[in-house]
Amino acid sequence: MSKNLTKRSEDYSKWYNELVVKADLAENSAVRGCMVIKPYGYAIWEKMQAELDKKFKETGHQNAYFPLFVPKSLFEAEEKNAEGFAKECAVVTHYRLKTDPDDASKLIVDPNAKLEEELIVRPTSEAIIWNTYKGWIQSYRDLPILVNQWANVVRWEMRTRLFLRTAEFLWQEGHTAHETRQEAIAETEQMNNVYADFVENFMAIPVVKGRKTESERFAGAEDTYCIEALMQDGKALQAGTSHFLGQNFAKAFDVKFTSKEGKQDYVWATSWGVSTRLMGALIMTHSDDNGLVLPPNLAPIQVVIVPIYKGEEQLNQISEVADQLVEDLRAKGISVKFDNRDTHRPGAKFAQYELQGVPLRIAIGPKDLEKGTVELARRDTLSKQFIQKDDVVNTIETLLVEIQESLHLKATQYRDSHITEVNSFEEFKEVLENKGGFISAHWDGAAETEQKIKELTKATIRCIPFDAKEENGVCVYSGNPSKVRVLFAKAY
Amino acid sequence: MSKNLTKRSEDYSKWYNELVVKADLAENSAVRGCMVIKPYGYAIWEKMQAELDKKFKETGHQNAYFPLFVPKSLFEAEEKNAEGFAKECAVVTHYRLKTDPDDASKLIVDPNAKLEEELIVRPTSEAIIWNTYKGWIQSYRDLPILVNQWANVVRWEMRTRLFLRTAEFLWQEGHTAHETRQEAIAETEQMNNVYADFVENFMAIPVVKGRKTESERFAGAEDTYCIEALMQDGKALQAGTSHFLGQNFAKAFDVKFTSKEGKQDYVWATSWGVSTRLMGALIMTHSDDNGLVLPPNLAPIQVVIVPIYKGEEQLNQISEVADQLVEDLRAKGISVKFDNRDTHRPGAKFAQYELQGVPLRIAIGPKDLEKGTVELARRDTLSKQFIQKDDVVNTIETLLVEIQESLHLKATQYRDSHITEVNSFEEFKEVLENKGGFISAHWDGAAETEQKIKELTKATIRCIPFDAKEENGVCVYSGNPSKVRVLFAKAY
């Protein structure tokens, strides 16, 4: 496996693309805009899924599965309250291929197999799910409905990038139904907090929690909460969203319930989701010019053992030590791989595991056998130490925790040092151009101002942070009065 | 929840459809042929997934994810060696919806957004995966590839039934690549055995392992192994298949490797899958006229506790006992629910859990408080007993194992008593009509005979069992010589 990654300082975007492919995370497929998630990348995604799924279930949610297709008419029903909904989507119009009568080696779409109504491959499932909930909800006894779905969705993106923006991607989408506005808002908040907790503490990525402005909101939502992360190139990445949908979908799909008091009312809704985009956030938060850096919580292999030997006898002696270590580490719940392949040299193995971000590497050679030591290398700091064989398990247990914390700390320091308060539009542009990151600035609350700033700088309002302190000021662009600073940034 | 299930003896098919819907497993959706898998049904599927996934990983497989869409041209490449491939599939021809210029409340497919090449929603992924493997495989060092995918697939079925035959269904598909024919055959066998072990021991469904005849084989396979189960109405159900694909796909997609000896050769392949169809097998193997019967291994709720009380004071006293039981049972890894809803009466709760197949039900009333007992009811036998509070946990642990075994035994007895050896075509038809089940009969090995028998009786050869004893005989239909009995049945 050849490394030769482009340096981040040279071309961040190229570095990212190369890393995703060379670290065996994903690759482009024969289908425009659709990716193949390779086993190593998928193993990381599985760890994310498992942890999120546990958190969803702990907060009372159940999984279900709804159809891949949405009949066009359901989109029309939804469109009434979601004017801006993107319509770039995959449309199924026929249900049969047949052999070309003029050329038996070709297949053609059978013109006689046209669907009466076109089906859209779901870009998100509110429409099909609320059309289903109509049949599930009659009375307050049927509420709340707390359902999540793990699924693939398709949005016909013109410019795609692995994990960050692909035509097909994997995600989870929660869709809940409630008796009251308050309960739905509490759910929206709860799930945004679940995401923040997961991304901060499991992925070691610091996030800002806040609320989207009206123009950045999900079409059909009354309020969109989000978590925003900051990548190493100073661009923001929206890592998760949680929407309070009010009664919009209940009204579009006529979903009413009878309350305890016998009154009819429309149901209150939320939806919330995170996707394989989080893989992009993971890569761009921790990795370096040598390749991927993984927080131990997400590493498919936490420790790799590489033997350094000449001849079978040495390998056998090393294997004895390694096998015991594997056993001891596994007993502690640590995932470990002993790479004794004879088809690759130690140097190639070192390069591979560095590129793939394995948090800890143990090398054992003949000198180590004599001294009763092993060489232990940390991927995040690239530091090495020799330790006594008997200390390996304890040291590794400690280090895995330390690495997880250290990555979070490092990313937090970077993020915190890239939140800049500015008080004029000149300063705004100067910081955006030369430093990047989040810009904390006063904004007058007008969509036109937001739009104008976007046109002039490409920066958007990432969120109105929940913890923003109230403060009298004037909008950096319009000079109109403002009471709170919002966070601007260029974003993925 | 109203029961009133149709009796199996009256109309088995109607009983099945009603049960699936009333037990909250699944329902039809607004999309023709596509189902909604409801949370209770999905929870059972998740248990199947978890166990299968563990077995796949234990046998060295990794998960990955490939695109939902297959470009039409890849099907053409595949078609060259798979003449009979079903072409009833969902075809994506356009990538945009837009507002109808004549009616702003309508959406139309944008005629300017036609795809250059049509995309097929995957009915199975051999084509897209082998097109991908071409880039992954150069040398023997890259082999074997042992990959599985959990995914949704779509086949445009005209007549659909929940779980058994739906246009979209969920499944896993393993796709492996090997250096040698022997290794690929061993993999095919291994995975058929993994399925058999899972279905027998986890789902408590007895299966016959065998090989498909040429006409029942997967198009593109050199050999198809399968596991065949028998439903209560005497019809067989194919519960899983494992295909030895030879070098067919490697040739179609030009996937060669350099061997240790430096020779170029095409790669050897397998594929294997099971689907949400297994839910149908589960239901039709164990359930009865009162509803679902679930083996404890697959029950989302293994034990339910229902309080029988008048007034809050009694409920509080019962809750004290129940809460302790919940804690003790959970500590043993048993899933338990205390249903203290005050919106439903005990009778309604009993009916619901019976319908949903919860293996054990505990009822606690004021009399029980006095005597220090609880009432324990088994779903499978509908038997009840009173037991001392202190014995509950031990009794339940024992019973859960016993129920699992008992369901398997009962199903095995039914299956074994429905394998009938016949020696003439008259007998064949008589048994098929009056008794059903598997018919063990001599067959001359000719596809025309198989086809003729199918036309005359609707019975197909389910498999040539691996454990069929060799025996000289004559074909029940043609009278030609035969050396082995095969299993015929009508099938789902």
C-alpha cells in the first residue's frame, strides 16, 4: 500500500479524497454519485450505528422499516407546506427491462411497463411515514409514537464527494408523534442532545448546539436544532439535525387524535437524523498528513501487533508472546489483531496501520524477546516507547482512554481558537479569508441580511447557539440593532 | 385489540394475513407490493440480524455497502451468462420532479432530466459487486474476499404477500471471491450450514439441507444449496440459499488474479442470502389459532407482567413485587415488560400478549399478594400454574429453554410425519392432495419430467437432500431408472 498522501496544507480537499480511498474507507462506484463503503469504512459506521441505536432505545425509541419508494402524490400532499423541498430525486417510471428486439445482447426498458403513478426513491421519509401514521393514530392512547428507521436515501446531487455529499447515503431518521407542542419540543431537544453527546463523547468531535435560522431550516419544520462541528480547514460541518415539525405534517396527511378530554386535534411531530456524513466529520477532525487518526471508541482494530523476525523459529517465539497478548487484551474487551502475514514486510504493515489510523501498534522483535519488552507506538502523537511485557495490558487500557480524551481535547482547542468575535463587516471578511472557523457576530435577524452576507462571502449562519449570551450590539452588515451573536462560517 | 382470527383449518392464507396485521408485525403500504415493517415485527427481525451477523463475523466475513442502483449496462454484461434472469424490476429513468406548469398543486417528471443510462434498483447485487471486485482483485494476496451486505432489494412482483413475497424486501447477501473451485465450494457449504444452524437452533424451525435441481437453481450459479422448511399447511418454504457461482461472474466482469505461481486465472465466487421471508417461515411454523407463538430466542418481550387490581393502593402493592421481579429477571438477561397501563383492562392485555406471542405471562392479583404467589402462563401450551414468588426467576429460566426446545421438537415431529415416501404417480398425487408435506420420490433426473410433474400437480423439487440414501428405483413419473429419492412439495 503506497502512502504519498497530499499534504493538508497543500490541498485539503485532495488530501481528504486520497485519504478516504487509500485508507480503504470508501470509493466511487459505477453509478454516478453513489459510493461503495468498503469493509474498513463500514466497520467504523457499524460502531457508530451500534452506539446511536443503544442511545435511541435507552430514550424509548423503537426501530421500524418503511418503503423505499414514495408515490408522487404523497409529495404533492407534503409540498403544500414545504414549498422549498428539493426535487432532485431518482424517479422510477417503469417496472420491466426486456431484451432489445433489434439486438439480443441489449436490454431496453419495456414501454408497455409504465407505472400509472411515478415512484420517488425516498430522499427522506416524512411523507410515506405520516401517510402511514394516519392509520396508527386515533386516540391519545396511541401516542407518543417514537420510531426510528435505519435506511438508505437518495438525493440527486450534482457535485458529490465521498461521505460528505453522495447521491445515495445511509442514515437514520427518527419520526415521532406527540399529543402536545411541549412534548414534541422536548423530544426535539432531547434528540439534539443525544446527537451532541454521541458526537462529543464517542467520536471525540466538539460541537456547538444551536438553532437554525428560518432560511437554513428544514422545509416543513417550525424549528430546526443542530450540532455544528469545525473541520481542520476552518470550514463548518453540520453533524446532525433535529426538527420540531409542529402540526405541519399532521395537517398535510390529516392525522388527528382524540384527546383525553374527547377533543380532536392534529398530532405534533418531530424528525431527526444523522448520516454517513459523520464519517467525513470524523476524518476531517482528527486525521493528519500520515493518514487516518481514529478515536479508540470507533477503531475497528484498537491495537495491532506486528512481528519483526527472520525465519520461522523467531516468528514462533514472537507468536507465543503475541498470542498471549491477544488473549489478555481481548479479555479486557480490547480489539486486537496479530498481523503475522508473511506476504508483507513490517515496514509495509506499519505504513498500512498508520494510514488506517489504528490507535496503538505493538512491534515485537528478537531484541524484545531477550529483554522481555515490546515497542508500543501511538498513532495520534506518533510517539514510541518500550515497555515491559507484563505492563502491556494495563498501559494499553490507560492509553486508549487517554487517546480518546486527548483527541477530543485537541479538537476542542482547535475549535475554541477558531471562534472569533468580530464587530465589523471588514473584520468579518478579513477573519473569514485569513483564519476561517466560526465567526461570532451580531446579526439583525433579517433573512435579506443573511442572504446578502452569503452572496458576498459564501459564509452562512451555522446556528444561533443555545448558550449564546444576550448582549446588545449592531448587525455587522446592516448596522441594525441585535441582541445576540450568531455563528457564521463557510460550510461543507 | 380485537382477536377474532380466522381459524387455520378454515382458511390458512387468511389466518396468516390477519395474524401478521393484528399482531402488529407488518402492514401493506401506499406503495403497491411494499410493506411497512412495524416496530414489533422489526424487533424480531433485528434479533435475527444480530445472531446471523455474529455468525457471519465468526466465520471471517465483514460487512460493506454497495450502491442501490445498477446501471443497465452491467445487467447486460451479466445477462450473457444468466439467460433466465428475471427482469421485472424498478427502473429509474429521470432525476427530477418539477411543479406542473399547468397546475401548481401538481408535480410532474421533468422531461429534461432524463438519465443517459437507466438505473435499475438492485434485485440482487452480483453485477454491481463483481464490477467493483474487478478493482479490488489483482493477486492471490487479495483473496479471499469475504463480504456481506445488509440491504433492501426490489423485485417487481405482481402478487405479493406480507413477508413472503413483497416488491421491496430486506435481506443480507454474501458475496465471496476465492482462488480455487474447492475453496468456493467449501464456502458455499459452510454458509448453507450456518443458515441451517441458525434456522434450526435459533428459530426452532427444522430444515432439510440439499441441492437444487438445475431448473430451480439461481441463474448464473453452477450449484445452489438450500435449506427447506415445512409450513403447517403442508407447503414448503425455501428458507435460505447458498450459491456456488463458479467463474461465471468473474468471466462476465473480467475479474482475474495472479496466482502464487504467477498464472492468471478467473476468480471463483459464491453468493448466499436470507431475507425477511424468514419472518413468514417463523409465523407459519409455530403460531396457532390464538395468534403468534414465538421461540424465546426471538421474542422481543420474553416475559410480560400484568397486574390485576382495583384502586391505586393494590396497584402499588403489586408494583412492588413486579418491580423486584423485573429487576431480577433483567439481571439474568431476560427481557421483561411490566404492563401497568391504566388505559387497558387485564383481559385486553392478556389477549394482546397472546396474539403477539409473548412466551410467558405473569399475572399478579390481590390473592397472590396474600399467598406470596404469581400466576404463570405459557403461550405455547396455553397452560397455567401458580408458583411461589421466590421460585419465579428459576422457573422462568428453565421454562424459556424448555419452550425453545419444545417448539423445535413439535415442528420437527410435524415435519417428519409429513415426509412421505411414494412409489407411483397415483400415490404421489393422492398424498399431495390429501396430506401435503414433502413427498420423497424417485426422479429420473430429467428437466422435462420435473416440468411435467410441476404442470400436472404444482409440486416442484424442493431439493435433492444431502442425506438422501442411495437406492435403486424408478422415476414415479417416467418409470426411468433413478438412484436417489428427491423431495417434492408445493411451495411458497
